[in-house]
Amino acid sequence: MRLPSILRRTPFRLTLLFLALFAAAASAILGYVYVASASEARARAETAVRSELESLTGIYKERGVDALNRALVDRALNDSPYLYLLMDAEGSVITGSLNASPISDYAEGEQWITYPYTDTDPEGRVTRPQARGVQVRLASGEMLFVARSMGDTEAYLARLTQALWAAMGIVLLLGLAGGLLVSRDLERSMGRLNKVVTAVQEGDLKARAPVRNSGDELDELGLGLNVMLDRLEGSMASIRHAGDAIAHDLRSPLTRMRAKLEVALIDAEAGRIDGVDALQVALDEADTLLKTFNTVLAIARLQAAAGAGRTPDPTLFDAADLAADMAELYEPASEDKGLEFSAEIERGLMIEANRPFLAQALANIIDNAIKYTPTGGAVMLRARRRSSGEIEFSVTDTGPGVPEGDRGRVIERFVRLDNSRTEPGSGLGLSLVGAVMEAHGGRIQLDEGPGAYGGFGPGLRVALVLPPAANA
């Protein structure tokens, strides 16, 4: 038979374990108290018996056996707590409150014994209390036995034992009731958490765990679960947004590709181009579309990482090394176009970032600067530490620049200004740069370049600002 769920909960089992340990400890304490009390009672009885024996032997030594006999009779008639027996040398009873000695094999000297004897309580009921006694031989050969009843001590120990057992029973009942209450409360709390988990499993990402603001472990678990669900909901929203964005963003390139393929087909049918040229047009458009798709996918991944508050695959490296590599890579291309390329790079610019993504972002802004700067112009790459401690990459050119009103728009996807229509591109370069900065907790800044001079300008300065490494 399956037990109710509340009886299967861990708190209830721990309560049972605690009660079992308590019962064992209480039993050990009770046993110790009983043994200690019994030993103390026996020691006190021995002390009292020895004192009484000394008093009686003193009477015997001063006045003889007859005086001792009379003293025993008087004390027995006065309801003394002691038990007496005076016997002759052969063991026959002379006088006393006992019919026979409890010591059957008496040897010489003092011989002590603890034994039960028959008595009656004030209500006339027969009892069998314990007594502690000693038997000695007198100088004239008679034997004297003196004992003291331990009935009062036994009654006290019995009442103490009953009280301890009753107290332990009450504690066990209260502990069991407390365990049931705690288990029921925990079952309700865990049930609410399980409902949230079940709802999330069924697709409801809006479900959240209730928090009682009590600061206990269940609140910590609920808060942690809610944070996890917030991030999960954000990630799922980013994925859905990425899918929608990709579908939306690729509509125009696909339409453009279809139009070009249709024109190529018409030209091929009219004999203006041959089939190989038509296929080359198709391949070029497919390559452009794939490049656009990969860029959109990278932007979506970076935006999802930014929404989750984390940098994808970060590593610790010196930003100066990356800037030097990019300068070495693009200086020949700049010189081939007739541009003056220069670089100013500080050392020791430690950052924690995804190096491939950051390299792609830096490559995009350098490539744009070279692409849109007329021959005879200049491009400068800088890497430095700002006074705020932030790390900055900047690329400054002497090209036509970007009007101040359009600087916010050029970071959006597929936005191309009129002065860039003649250059190849999809309008995703700066969008990817902005996504890289967002995923790294940085920002992109567009400002005017060195200004108009000698037919060039006003130019553009693009800065990528990143936080330094935590341990830098």
C-alpha cells in the first residue's frame, strides 16, 4: 500500500529520524538517572544501617543482650523504618520484626545484602519493597541483623520514571505533529514550484514561481527559478525574433536575386550573353545571398547573447595585438588605392571578448573607411585606453562622412545612404558592428572626421568602446 505523499516527504522522514534519536537519548538518560538514583539510595541506606548498628552494638556492649533485646522490641513497636532480627549462636530467633534472616549462608564479620521483603502500604495492599541490611556476630555468639527499607526511594524512582516516560511521549507526539505540519507546508510550497515547472514544460514561458519574501531556501529556489525562466524566455524571444528578422531581411535579397536571374535568362535567350555568363551571374548572386544570410545569422546570434547578458565564447587578450594585426592586414589594400594608412596603438590593453567577432567588427569599419575614402585621402587606426579606463578602437578617414542626422540610421540593417549606392554591399556591415558591441557590453560612436580640407572631407570617425578586462 502506497503511503500518502506527506509521509514520503524528506522533512517528515527527518522528523522521524530526529524523534528516534531523541527517544534513544532520552532512554539512555532515563537509565542513567535510574541507576544513579538507585546507587545513591543504596549508599544512603547503608549509611543509615551502619549508624543504627553502631547504636545497637553500643547498647549491647554497655548493658548486655537483655538490654539489646528490650531496645529492639521498643524500636519495633515505635514503627521504626528499620528491620531487626536477633538470633542465638545456632540461628534461632530471639526477637525482632523478621521471622528469619535473609542471609542463609552467613560467614563471620559484616555481611551485607539487598533483598525484597513483604510489607503492606497505608491502604493495606501487600508490597515487595527492597531493603538493604547487614548481619554481624556479637561477642557472646549471638547474631544481629539490621536492615533499612528502600520502599520510599523505589516509589520516588517509579514516579520519576513515569514522569520521564510521559514527558518523552508528549515530546514525541508534539514532534510528530510538528513534522506533519512542516511536511504539509513544504509539500504546498514544492507543489507550487512543480506547477510552474509543469506549465513551462507545456510551453507557458510566462509562468513564474511565487516568492513569499521570507528569505528562506524556498524563496532562494523560487528566485533562481524565476531568473532562469526570464533568461529562457528572453532567449526564446531572441530566437523567434531572429527567425522573423532573417525571413524579413532576406526577402529583398531573394527578390533582387530572382530579378537578376530573370534578366540573365532573358539575355541568354536573346543571345546577348551565353549560358556560362548566365550561370556566373547566378553564382555571384548566390554568393552574395549566402554572405548576407551569414551576416544576418551572426547579428541574430550576437543579439541573443546580448539579451542573455553574456559574451559568446570570451577570451582574455591584448587589444593592441588585434589592432596591430588589422593594421598589417589593411595597410597594403589602402596603399593599393592610393590612401595614406597610419596606426597609433598603445600596449597593454587587456580585454575579455570574442576575438573573431571583434576582429570582424574592426575589419568592417576599416573596410568601409578604405572603400568610401577617395584616392589621395588618409585612414588612421587607433587603439588606446580612455581616461575612464575603457578600451577604444577608432578608425578615422577623410571620406565624405555621414550626416549627423543619419548616423543613428546607418547602424540599422540594410540601410544604405545615397552616397554609397555606387559601392557594392548589403547595408549590414555597421549593423554587425553594433551587434558585436552590444554583445560585449560596449558601444559604437560615429563622429565627424578631421573636417573638409583640400577637396576631402569632412570624413568620419568610428569608435568602438569596450570595457576593460575585470582583472586588468
